[in-house]
Amino acid sequence: MARSPLSPRRLLGCAGLFAALLAASPALHADTPMANKDWWPNRLDLSALRQHNPSSNPLGADFDYAKAFKSLDLQAVKNDIKTTLTRSQDWWPADFGNYGPFFIRMAWHSAGTYRTLDGRGGSDGGQMRFDPLNNWPDNVSLDKARRLLWPVKQKYGARISWGDLMVLAGTVAMESMGMKTFGFAGGRADDWEPDLVYWGPENKWLGDQRHQGDRKLQSPLAAVQMGLIYVNPEGPNGNPDPLAAARDIRESFGRMAMNDEETVALIAGGHTFGKAHGAHHPDKCLDADPAGASIEQQGLGWKNKCGKGNAEDTITSGLEGAWTTSPTAFTTQFLSNLFAWNWVQSKSPAGAIQWIPSDPAAAALVPDAHVKDKRHAPIMFTTDLALRMDPAYEKISRRFLENPREFELAFAKAWFKLTHRDLGPRVRYLGADAPKEDLLWQDPVPALSHKPIDGKDAEALKTRILASGLSTPELVRTAWASAASFRGSDMRGGANGARIRLAPQKDWAANDPAELAKVLAKLESIQKDFNAGLKGGKKVSLADVIVLAGGAAVESAAKKAGYSLKVPFTPGRMDASQDKTDTISFAALEPKADGFRNYYGKNAHLAPAEMLVDKASLLKLTAPEMAVLVGGMRALDANAGGSRHGVFTGRPGTLSNDFFVNLLDMSTAWAKSSTEELYEGRDRKTGQVKWTATPVDLVFGSNSELRAIAEHYAAGDANEKFVKDFAKAWAKVMELDRFDLHR
């Protein structure tokens, strides 16, 4: 297994003007103690498995956000937001007398960090409140947007989260400016500490060490520079080439779940509103970001020392100007302006590259945002011109210009997708404004349409499954492959829907397609026969059968170890259809590695043990849950492809703690194998090879924190606890997508 380098986890808006000002973090104070990571930088970091500890949450572990949100008068909140939009504050005056465009940018940037490859980022959790996002160059002055919105948040308190409020504010802003939106759904419970997310390898803002070869963007990243939401509006690394910009846009927006039509709709629709800000050069005017600001600034960053420090002297992206003559109304002017003139390269007062019409008659079309009777030429970014210069984008742009209603609907749907993609399936949506239509990207699963089986039925079905000739490892691997596709980052995947039988999941290498096809065929046959004998409207879905089969295999394996065990099971899953499965989108869920099955693919972007921790984090597991599942899966002989690596037991298929016992046995000496990234465990006396292992196996003995857990489960009195803990962790994974049971 090839070892990969170690890694930690805008609207098209911000230019690369802040590198000197917003560069590296301050050096550690001389008296700051060294952390373990400072002493041993290659040490496996388990902090991702300890994120969002309930002790950080002032609302308490028992707070039910869904219940609180349902008590909210949503229309009253919307009315208060609408009032806020036109109540300009002296400390941060509204452009054109309307904060609508500002709030749209806030909502966009809150949601726009989402990326498909690992599902991380997005509005859920209200992560923009925390570092590093609060300090990104792309997010300059969005701290002020949240302060403007604070009176609304203060009024409604815990009944509406910051994550929901920011998205709602942007949506209400659009509606107030004449746009018909597609709806709004709540459900984004707030976090109370920053997510641990790999945002890129760079150690300075706006750095770019994430491309290789012919501008190939590193996985799982989506933005093209550190601290940008999407792409550099001046062009790739400031190169004002619209066609090169189009390539970056397509790559970046594609990795944020948008196709060409959605991309054009978002750019053209978003730039219908508001203006860019670059009245002065930031190096001369702006102080530190919020995290670096002085304590008396109270968390507000980028203090502007030039002119008034706001209004007509505002600096955010460094670009300056508006795209249309009506920046507080939804129109097709962006598109008509895009094609109306020839655009020539110009520079903002801050020195950023932008474009203005070559026709002098356009020089005084746009009103100033703050100074009465002052006029300007409309502007375009290099990335805007990509919508005209790129053949595919141009075709879509012209169609939208000729069909305004089609454009409005496309923008409304794309905006809804942008701001709701990380919220998960529609069953998680809260509020009367949530649209009832199923959209393909929501991974729709049919509503329960039958009476679920009861406990007696489940026991009878398990008996049939265990008598089918399918082995314990086959049943365990199939149930795991189905359920462990879940990602807690964006609530996608999981066993519900039984998409394990559909493209593309049925063909994923990690799922052993040939074996999977055999197991599914047998389970589907059992399901059909069993349903034929049921009465009273009861049925069982294949999704339920798959999960039940895995649980039956675990119970059988525990019985072999001498323990009577019942794995929790709640029926009620349904089976999705191929036509309701976005195969292209689902491809992003394919596991590049799955340490629980000792699988490590060619395209894994982290080292094997780090990929295990990343997978465990996406499955919302703690370090002990991760450890007990790995140990149990090895004992159950559930490796992908039937690999023997890490199967440290003479009784495979029995749910025992043998993995930990034999891993810690000092009669075994470990050494690297001649095969890269594999290890051999030899008997110290005879020199005979007893076991083979991967780095994922050996890390449970080499990492001090994981070794402590391994020692716990290897102890002589831990056998029964190991079995029970495995069953509990197993059931947790099987139910991760049961949002009907766990909101």
C-alpha cells in the first residue's frame, strides 16, 4: 500500500490581494508549552474522533433543536429579517440602502464550503462563526453581516440556529428583491466548536500548493486557493484569462455538486445583486482578521483605516463596482450586460484586475452605493467573462437571457441546492417553507408504505438467513458495505434504500462485486419468499433484510464465543430505485479506503491509519467504537476480498477479542514485509510467520492512545464486554441514516 503524504482536515468573489496582510498565523508565545503533535508531527491524530463533545454545548446534551424550531413563528422571523434589510446602521451603512446583497453573500459563503468528495463544509453547524472560516480572505467583513443579524438571533434564541438563520436571511433577501425562491428548510443545529477539516496544504492565505501537473486539484479539496470559497475572480492565481478561469470554475463548482447549468445560474443570479468592494489597497488600509484583532475590537476584524472605514471606503475582495444598474432587484441585467458590450481589462482602486465596457457611453450607468449623483461603469470579473467565452457556458447563458423565467427557476433551484445540500435527505427538513418535491440530489427513499415486521417475524427471518448457506463473513461484509457508506458530514449514504444493489455502489471495488451479487441474490430471494407468507399488510424491505442478516451473523458469531447476544434492530427501511439514484453524485461516496475491512485503494489521499480515522469520523464513531469495530471485524474474518491481514485468530468467524490479545502478545516480533506497507509477525522462538498485518492493524499497538484501548479489550475479564461493545457500535453504524429514529 503506497503511503500518501500526511495531511491535517464565494460567490466567485475574493481576489488574491491579501497575502501579505493575512498571511501566516502568529508564532507561538515563548512560554507556550509544546503539544505532543509538536514533538511528534507524524503521530496519528485522533482528535477527529473527539469533536463536538457535549461538554462544549451550553444547550446541554438533551436539547432537541427540531422541537425548538417547530415552536418558532417562522413568518415572524422572516418579517424581522426583512425589516433589518433596509434599516441601515451608521457603523456599517448598507450599500444602496439595502443589506440584501450582503446577507446573500453571507449565506452563500456559509454554504459554499461544501464539497462532494468527503461531504465536509456547508452551513450545517454554523461553522462560519469559528476559525478558520471566520478569518478567510474570502469572508472579509462577513463578521459584520452576522452582527447586523444578531438582534434577530438574540430575539429568537435557541429556537433558530445560526446555521439556519444565515441561510434564511439570504433567502429572505432574495425574496425581498423580487426573486421567487424555491423554499427554505431548517434543521441545521449549531456547533459550538470548529470542525476539524482539511482545507489544504498551504500555510498562508491565498497560497496555492494544491495543484499538480496540468492543474490537477488535490482531493478532496474544491476551492482553488487557501481561504477562497471557490475560485479567484481575477482568474487562476490572478491570470486574467476567461477560458482558464472557466476550467477552474467547472472543476471547483463540480466538486461542490454543481453541473454547468447550475453553475451558470448561480454566478449570473448571484451577481445580479450588490457590488464588489475595493475602494483602497488592503495592504495600506486593513488591520488584522478577527482572530488577530485586538481584544477591544470584540471579534470584529479587518478594521479599515482609510476614509470612513466603511460605506464608499469599504474593502473586501479588492474588486470594485456593481454588475447592473439595479443592484437591489432581481433582473436579467447581468446576462444582458455580459453580451451587450466588449469588455476591456481595467483595475480597481485596490489594484485588482477587472473588466469594464469599451463603450464610453457605459461609463455612468451604475449608481454609487453611497454617494448621491455619483455614477460608474458596470464591471465584470474574469470569472464572469468565462460565461461568455466558454462555449458550453455561453450556450446556457444565452438561453437564460432569452428565457428569463427559466433562468429564475434555475437560479432558485441551484440556490436551494447550494444552501441545503449538506442538510441531508428531505426527511431531515424542518418548517412549513420546505418544498415537498423530491429532488434527485436529495437521495430520495420512498416513504414507508407497508406495516413493518415485528420481533417474532424478525427472529423467523434470521433463522432462514442463517440456514441459507451464506457465511458469517459474507453477511457481515454485505451489511457493513451497505450501512458504512454513510457520511455524517452531509448525511448521505447508509443502509436505508438498499442502494448497495444499485449502480454505482454494487460495482465498487471495496464491496467485492462478485461476492456481493451472490449474497444479494440470495437475500432478495429470501425476502420475496418471506413476504409471500406474511399477513396483515406486513412486509420487509431488502434494506431491512440486509441489516437484519448482518445482525444475525454477529449474534451467531457471539454464540460461538459462548455469549448470548441480541443485536438491536428496528425495521422500517425502504428500497430506493435506480431512477431515483444520481449515479454521478453517488460516485463521490465510493470508499477510497476502509480500514474496518482492511481495504486501501490506489486513490486514497491519506496514509492507511489516517484514512481509518477519517472513515471513523464520517461514521460519527469515538476512538473506542472504532477500535472495537476493527477488532471485531477482523475476528469475524470480514476483510475486503477475504484478505487474511490482521485476522489474528485461529477461529475466524467467532466474535472474540483475539485481535487485541494476539496483537499485544510479546511472543510475536513484527517486521516490515517485502511487500510495501505490509508487515509480518514472526514467532520469536521459531522465526515462523504467524500473522500478516497492515498499518491499520499495527497502529492499535503502536499508538499510545489506541494501545490503551487495545489493552482494555485484550484483558482477561474483557471478553463479554468486548462482545457487547461491538454489538452496540455495530448497531449504531446500521442506524446512522435512520433519521426517523434519531434526528
